[in-house]
Amino acid sequence: MNSASTLLSCAIVFTIVARTLATTDSAYPSPYGVETTTTACNPYAIADDGLVPVRKEVYDKGRIFDISHRYHPNMPSWESEDGVGQFLWLPKSMKNGSLANNSEMKLPTHTGTHVDAPGHVFDHYFDAGFDVDTLDLEVLNGAALLVDVPRDKNITAEVMKSLSIPKGVRRVLFRTLNTDRRLMYTKEFDTSYVGFMKDGAQWLVDNTDVKLVGIDYLSVAAFADLIPAHLVFLEGREIILVEGLKLDDIQPGVYTVHCLPLRLLGAEGSPIRCILIK
Ligand SMILES: [Zn+2]
């Protein structure tokens, strides 16, 4: 593993501990994702009590698209063959006498659909505090263009030019071969994903008004240009990178995007919930 990709693989893990209402800590961990008949623990299991929650990708008769991936143990993780693995526990469990169920989670911040802050690839920005809490919500919310890029190559300057993204467009979600290959649904990390080459990133910075760059695998940058392309995008601290988007089955065109990262002080990445509205 080279040091550059190690850096990308998530410098920070965080733990969120739900506020506990329990009066006992005798409950023992009950891992999520383990074979179970309850739908709360395994969304794909059939409940035996007739209670079946509805899980949707599209809401309001096709008007609202959820473009975030669901977090689960088998989702891909940077340079891992085994996926994310268990990231949720239930240390306070009603089955074990707690007054309420209270989960804990521990997850690399660049897992699934997530955002990169400038501190991800610039250590002086990291030290100065350019974390996910400093990202501009105006950039992360507003009119956005969903475009299909040529399927046979990375996003180079030539490809960027061919897309003819109009001046004034500030948010673009790039759908690539990664979506066709369903890479975000594949447990094993795949270095053959497509993304921006350094010259493609530079072309975007020099010739467009795009400030939100979205892509459909774990990195906006192709593996061959991993750090160089990130540096080009993040150096100016104006462009925000959203990675791991779920762009299946949506017509290309103009939408309103809403993306909201967690306010993780000091973190250079965060899980992010993104939706598109027609
Ligand atoms: Zn990232």
C-alpha cells in the first residue's frame, strides 16, 4: 500500500455514541449485519411479525431521488477486499434490560457517499482547521447538472471539453462507467474505477464555474492520478468533492441537489446525505 493511498483511506475514524437512556450497562454488544430475523438489524430479512419497513430510493412519485448509498457491512472500503465490515454495535439493548436501544458506530469518514474537505490532501489546511465543518452549504445545495461521461476513459481535459458544460453551472454530478459496473455495490475495492485525471481536474478549474464536483465511486480522482487530481481540486478551497454518489436510474439533466455533511470538527471527510429534486 503506498502512502498516498493510505492517506486517502481515511485519516480519521470517529465514534458517535448515542445518548444513553439506559440505567444498566449489562447489555452486551449485538452486532448489526449478523443473521437475524428482525428488520431493524437486517434490512433484507423478512420480519416474522408482519412489520416490514419501507425502504425507498425515490420519493414523492419520482420527484425526489436519494443519491446516497445505504451504509452496510458489505459496502466497499478503500483498498479493502472485505468491505467496511461491522461498524455498528448495540451496547445498550432493550433485549438486555436497557430502557432504550442505543447504538454506537465507528466508521472511516470517507466511507460510502461522503465529502472531502481541503485538509484531506493538504496538511497545512488540515492543521489550520479546514475541516468538513467549514464547507459552504451554499455550494452543497442548489441547481445541479447530472451528466453522463464517455464510458471508455477517465475524465481527461479532452473529455471535460467534450461535455460542453455551460458557464454559470456550479454543481455537476458526473455519472461514469462506475455506475454501470455497480462498483459501489461491490464489496471488494476496485482500482480500475474511473475518475478525473489531473488534466481533467485542471481543465474544470480553469474553464468552468463548477464548485461542486460529484462522482459515483469512492474517489473523484482516477487511481493513476489519485493525489495530483485531488490537489488541483482542493488547493483553492472553493471546490467541494462529493464521492460515492448513487446515480443509478436517473435521467441526465438539471435538478436541485441537497447535500449535508456532519459537523465533524477536525475531520477532513464526512458521510454525507445527498438528494436530487426534480
Ligand atoms: Zn474522500
